[in-house]
Amino acid sequence: MSTGFHGKILFVDLSRGSGEIKTFHEDFYRKYLGGGSFGAYFLLRDAPKDTDPLSPDNILTLAPSVTTGAAVSGVSRCCLSALSPLTDMVADSQSGGSIGPNIKKAGLDAIVIKGRANKPSYLYIEDGQWELKDASAFTGKPVTEVHKALTDIHGKARLSIAQCGPAGEKLVRFACVMVDANDVFGRTGLGAVFGSKNLRAIVVRGTGQVPFADSDRLKELARLASKRLPDAGFPTTLRAHGTPGVVSAQASGGNLATHNYSKSFHPEHAKLDGATYDEVLGAGETTCFGCVVRCRKKVRAEKPYPLTDDLGGPEFETLGLLGSNLDITDPAAVARASQMCGEYGFDTITMGGIAGYVFECLEKNLIPKDAVNGKSLKFGDAESLFWLIEQVGTRQGIGDVLAEGPQKAAAHFGPETEPYAIQVKNQGLAVHMPQVKPSQALMYAACPIGPDHQSCEHDWLLASNAEDARSLGIIGRGDFASTGLPKVRMTVYGQFYYSLLDNLSLCQFCWGPGNLFTLRELEDLVRATTGWQVTLWELMKAGERRVTMQRQLNARRGYGREHDVLPKRLYEPLPDGPKAGQHVNADKFPTMLKQFYGMMGWDPETGRPTMGKLVELGLDWTI
């Protein structure tokens, strides 16, 4: 008998206030595994192709995987999927913490939600039983206040809370979903989907057990993580300082967005590094279920800005986008801005990009001063950022325009401002610079969920001559800046592998190439949880299936190659820093993109999955 799943998925219709648990066959789990594949499956199966992401017809799926619940490092993540109100394409975001394991311990493999509640509500689930409860008292309340209220009502033991925050209620298109106030479904605007459904929160308590095939092997894998951590390289750094611990290394490599992406190096980057600010702001750490890395660092302070350890501290991406990208290098100010975003509940990455757009346009006199109430907003000024965050979070004044996303903001303020809205498909870019990392140029342009830095392994994999590159079937050599076939192949296979990790709800910091576990141990994990005699070939095909389903979903909505366009700024040579002169090559990039489509099994002219690829992956039902 196979294990690792219950065969039960909860379907809730908020409009009717009804729900039922449906059973699914083992073949469904083996083909799709969980995570984003579940979300893409239900959207392709049940959502009309012209569905408005903010309509009741949008389908929201919260899904862990067949491995979730095993007490092994990096096996605790969970995926939230729907149609994105930001990009109008597929939305998919992962969070750590304990919500995935608690869903499994509640006797469920996923939660699928459609419709719109007739009043502000939250969904309470305990051990397979569900109830829709009144959330009217929470409307407009900050995230930490609602988290405390819900834990006061339901207790803390084995409880997880995913909530949208006031920004989601106000349909800010890059609103996120906060999980237990420390973790985040951060990208693609899923908080606004919650808000559109009158759904403030999903609260899950699980007190049961998840059956696994080989508990002894799972214990061995858990011990391996503890044994390897002191000498594990990147995970060791994460244990010491979290993701802020890589700020200086990334800046020294010319890979830190600065001054609205016009530069890739900030001379005061060390102030933002975790090793620097831990001593001043550090307040310990938290961790995800079963993980020894403990990379989630907390902060606390009273001056110069109030910081609470009820919310997580800023991650590397936030330190870049709300910090160096805006020429703000006071870590307390960045942490304060991060916590403001957390209380409202919106994506710090897109917020940092939008703030950079506003500051540069004001600098160039392209936005009228009355649009910002006559204020002198500018780079390097934390108070300017704080004010702008409040405007977006409350949708007041210019915030109501910016809440629609950077592309729509540029359309509002005029074509002369468009070059300074650094976005793809209305979603802000991550801190990683594609001028320096050509793989990221491909991912920013063509990733189905919009520009994303965690949808494939980065360029070091090819440059390092790593054994993991060969193990993934990556042929050829190259360096960080190479743009030839080996780099494209690395990006394609890296995307398949990272898509697999998202399907299995695994953390890249533990299960990514060169970290705590090997590729063979990934096979062991799936065998030990499910009892299936899987191979890496089968698993990689599952990863490929997920990203192809997402691309097919976008194609059905009318999106293809013509939408895979990078901002013009990325084609400009970097003016200074360690990578001065580097840029996305306008002559070479179209060739890279065409090669990428071909290797992905997408039509090189349209960018849409070919019939042959869909049939090969068992997705002919989507044609």
C-alpha cells in the first residue's frame, strides 16, 4: 500500500457556504505529486479560460505534497496557487513554516477554494472537519493583531494561520499571504485573491499522523542533515545569519540591485549584511517544521524605529529591494519598511521596485509633485519609503495607482515613465541582476509565474564544474556570463529540477544542488514517504510537467512569446562596480530565448507548449 498521502482533498465553495472531501486515486498523486501541479491541474480542469483573477470563478489551491509531514530538514513547504491579479497569468508561491505539515496532519492533501463569501470570513479546518466563520471583526486589522486574535480563539498548539492582511482586503494586486506572521506566500498577488473572495484567513489544526513507508530511512535522512550542517557551505551561512548573510557576497559579485536597477553594486552594502546588523537588531531565529538550518532570523528594536519580533526580519531580497535598490543602507530602516509591508500584507520585492520607479520619476520630473502631496520623495530617504508604503497599503492618493502594479502605474503616468518601471508582466524583478546572471534573464522573461529568481538554479552551477550539474544531465561548460547552449541547457534542466522541488514542497536551501542532500537522497526521500520505487528520471518529468501545465494555462489565456519581454534598462551596460560594462546582450538574447523554447518543448515562434510535448507528459487532456 502506498503512503505519504490520504487520497482526500477538501473542496470549498464560499458562495454557497458548502464543501466536501473528494477522494483521488494513487495515480493522480504519482503523476502530479502535490504543490503547484495540483494548483495548475484544478485551474486547467475547472476554471474558464477567460476567468478574471478577482472573480469568484478563480480557483485557489493550498497544497503540500506526498513528502510533506516527514520530520526531515527542508520537507515542510506548501504551495498556494490561483490566477494572478497582478500578471493575469498563473500564480504560484511557496511558503515554509508548519502549515503544510498541519494540512497533512489534518487528514487532507490539499484545500481547493472557489466562490466569494457573502461577508468577511475565515475558513477553520481541524482534522478533516471544516467551518466557515465570521471575520468581520478583523477587517482592516494588521496581520499580527489578527494572528493573535485567532490564536486566542483557537489556541496555538498545532495551529497554522494563512491570512491576507489589509492590503489583500483592498485588492492591492501584489498583496501577499502571511503565514503565522513569520512566513509568506510572497509573490504573484495571492493576497488579493483572498480579498476578492472575502476570505481573510485559512486556519488549520492537525493532530493526526501521516503514514510513511520507511520511517527508519526518514530518521537517517534527518540525522544526515544535522551531521552535515556545520560544513555545508551555503546552509552553514544560513544557519549563522539567514539569507541576510549573503548580502556582501552577492554585492561583491556585482549582483545587488541598486538605484532602481541602474547599478549592481552599492558601496555601503556591508551595512545590510546579516553579520553586521545581527549584533544590533538580532532577536534570535525561528525555523520550519523539522528543519535544523533555522534560517529565519528575527529582529527587535525600539530605536530608531520600532521593530517587533512577532514578524520575521528582512530576507536578502527585501534588504536589496527596500534597501540598496533605494539607496537606503540603514538596516533598521529596511527592517521597519519590511515589517510595515508585513502588517499590510504585500510583497516587499514589487514594493521596492515600485518605490524605485516613483523616486526616479520624481528625480527626472516625470511625475507631478501634486501626485505625492507635494512631498520630496527621494532615494536614500527612509521616511519617503515609509510614506509610500502607507499610501499603497491604504490605497490612498498615489497608492491607489501603484497598488495596480508597476506596468499599470507607468501606463497611468505616461509612456515617458515606462523605462523606469522595472517589471515583466506587471511584476517587479528580484534583486538578482540578469546582466550578471544570464540564466535569470531567461527566467525573468519566460517563467510562467512571472519574473522569478527561484525557478531554476543560478549560473554558479555551470561555472563551478559541480558534480550536481552533470548529475542533472547538463552537458558542456561555461562561466557566470556565458550565454551559449550549455547555459540555456542548465537553465532548462535547472527549471525542471526546481519545479520538482516545488511539486514536492521541498526547500531549495536543503535540497537544491550542492546543499544538504544529494539527488540520490531525494529519490530516497520519495521512496521512504510513498513506497514508490521512483527514479530521478520520473521525478524530473514531474517537474517538467508542472511548468508545462503552467505555460499551457497561460497559453489558453492568450499569452505567449510576445509577452516574454525584458525591461530596456537590462540591456544597458552597468556603469560601475565589479561587473561594470556587463548587460543583457540584445543580439544574443533572442537566440537564447528561442533555444530555451525549443528545449522546453515550446513552439519557438509562439512560445506555447507543442502538442507533442503535451502528449508526452500526459497532458493531452489540456489541448
